[in-house]
Amino acid sequence: MTEGKLREQELRNLLRRNAILYEALDASPMGVAVVTTDGSKPEVFYVNPEF
């Protein structure tokens, strides 16, 4: 398998994993907020409906 095909497969796997995690967070009965700390001040990245 070429390096390009391996990268494509890896990306597909990451996208599938991301979708599963999103669905789990979105369906959680508990409030969930994800905050980034990349910049100088925290930024809300995701908040599920229960939050």
C-alpha cells in the first residue's frame, strides 16, 4: 500500500472515530463542554444539548 493510500485510510479512521465520539457526547444525559486552551484565553469548542 502506498503512503498516500495509508494516509487516506488513517484519515477515514480518524473521521469515523470523531463521528462516534461526537454522537456519544451529543447523546450524553450529562452536560458536556469542551474548551480549547490553544490561545491566550480559553474558547468554547463544543457544548452538548444537556449543558
